[in-house]
Amino acid sequence: MPSFTDLHWTRAPKDYEITDESIVIKTEPNTDLWQRTYYGFRNDNAPVLQMTTTETYFSFTVRTDFNTKRRFDQCGVVIYLDSDNWLKASIEYENDTFQRLGSVVTNNGYSDWSSFDITSDITSMWYRLSRRESDYCIEYSEDGKDFKQMRICHLNEGHGEIQFGIYACSPEASSFVAEFTHMNVGPCQWEPHV
């Protein structure tokens, strides 16, 4: 398990707490990670807490608990390399009926968004982010045991040394509390294709 003291902020939030058991972030309004596509705007101000590695094969697992309540409130896993190159996966709140479990890949300054709808009564989720050189697999689980594939992708700048970890943000005029627990880095759980 990584030491939480080995984590480094990109844009630390005003209100957070790090203990041996958990990391808690209170989001600030109008924070997000998005570049150009469809909406035409760029927003690169979400707090990101990451560790650095040159390990080319590993899996990072974390549990998120959250009390989201406004459209696009989100928290999850991230590989943030720079403002034009990153990967994130989270649940984005939509309304009191449904929310969207999905991922965004940003290569060379353009974001995409792949998602599917889940019920709004889900308030926790596990994520597993796996690396195989410059390729990545994101999985999700409601119980931390049975993981299902969300996405396989390539990061153009995702070779060599990278940073990976967690993030939380509120793109609209909102704020919520996100808690991250059970952080673990271990051998790659994404099996090679044969």
C-alpha cells in the first residue's frame, strides 16, 4: 500500500483531510477537468492528488464514498499528466433519478466522454485502474470484489513516468464531500490478450 505521504497535489483544495485510513475532499464550486470537445470550453482546475511511478505494469484500486447532489458532481480515479493529457473515471451526478458512470480520455487537448446511466441512490463505488505500458484499463465494482470493465484506452503521453491517483470536483455551483479509502497499488490485474 502506498504511503499517503508520497502523494502530491496539483491544485490542492481549500478543505481536505488525510489520515492513515482515508482521504476526504470537500469540493469547491466551478471546478472541473474538460478540454474543448463539444462544449467548446476548457476547464482545468480540479484538485488532483497523485503519486508518481515508472512502473509499466500495475493496478491501482480505491473506494469512493460521496454525497453528490448537483449536476456533474464527481469523484474518482485519475491519471493527470498535464492540462492536455489525462484520463479520469467517476460517477457524475445528473438528478435524483439517475447519474452517469463513465470515463474521460483527453489526448492532445481534446476530451471525450464515455458513460452509461446508473441509479442515483448509489453513493459509493470502487475503481481499479490498470496499466500495461501506454495502455490503460478502467474497471468498476460495487463491492470491491467483482470488477467489470468500463474502458480500455491509450494515452499518447502515457509512457515512461506517469502520475496517478484521485480527484473530486463540482463543475457547477455546488460542493460535496468525497471520501477515498482502501487505496492499494499492486501487480497488474489486467491480463494480457492472448
